[in-house]
Amino acid sequence: MSSKALPRRAPRHDGFTLIEVLIVLLLSLGIIATITQIYRATGKTLQSLKGPQKEWYLMQSLRGQTAALLLPPNMPDLILRGDGSQLFLPTWKSRANGNDGKPVLVRYTIDSANRRITYQETPLPAWWYTQGTLAATLQLAQNMQASADLTLLGGIEDARFSYLAKAEEFNSSGAWLNNWSSPTPPQLIKLSFNRSGRDYDFWLETQNLAN
């Protein structure tokens, strides 16, 4: 009696299917493309600023302070906020003292009437790390109003701040906002202006971009 050999079942290997691998690869490429666009835009700005020193120093100051945000959880009113013409932020980095001094609350203002960008800062007092109150935060804002403003850049036109919640929406013009008041900071801030017939775009990453 003859017996026929039964076909052997192909062994099954645990692992990812080709479709799963392709999906992960496409998602990864999308993220890399977004990050690459941001850094290309920043790189173009850096390249264009090799000559104009005042623009360079303004961008370096802004980028350093937005990257060093201070957002105390017990001070819910002490947050990054702004609109098209001004930007408030608490930061570890003082323009005057760098990282060596006290943390500060700073304000950048676009003074369109006088075609300039001005800067003010006031040190955060000892209560910044204790339970703060709205009254204390308002007092800090009054101190800011009373402080002298420093002109960082003159002769500007068409200047404005705008805010982007998520970096992956970098290319979506409708995602850029003219105002920001959320306790969670935007991932990107843009300062645009024209000076001496030349257009500038400063891309400012916050610490929230890495989260």
C-alpha cells in the first residue's frame, strides 16, 4: 500500500508584515520631513543674518529665551502669552545677565508707529517658586510697564508675531494664530518683518517642541 506525502505547511515567523513596515516608514518620513523643513527655514535665516548684526542678535536673544521658558505649575497666570504686536514670556534667561541672574518676565513689543522692536524685562521675585496669586502676577505686570524699554531694532515694517500649536502643521497657513493665551505654550513662534527692503522670518522653538 503506497502512501502519499502530505504537503508541509510553511513555517510561520513572528514579526511585522510588509504593510506594517511600510506604514511605520511613511510616518517616520513625514515626521523627518517636517523637522527638516523647520531647520531649513532656520538655516536660511541664519545664512541671511551673517551680515546684519542687529537682526542676528535679536534672533539669538529670542531663541535663547523661548527655549528656556519657565512655567511654574503653582503660578497658572504666569504663562507665555502674546498677540501680533507683543510677546510676554517668563524665562530662565535674562538678556542682561544670561543664565547667571534671576529668572525674568520679558516683553517684546512691535512699536509700529515708531517702526521699532522694543524689549523690557523685570526679575521674578522670590514668590515665583511659592504659591502665587493673581494679584502678585498683576503686580509683576505693573513692574514691567514701569520698566524702561530698550530699542532692539529700528526701521522695521510689516512686523508681527504668530503662533503654531503643533510643528507638524508648519505648512498649514490656517494653523498659525495671531494670539496665544493657552497655559500650554506653542511649539513654534514666528516673528516676521521687513527692514531696508529685506524680508525676515525668525522661527523660534519652545521647549514644548521636544515634548
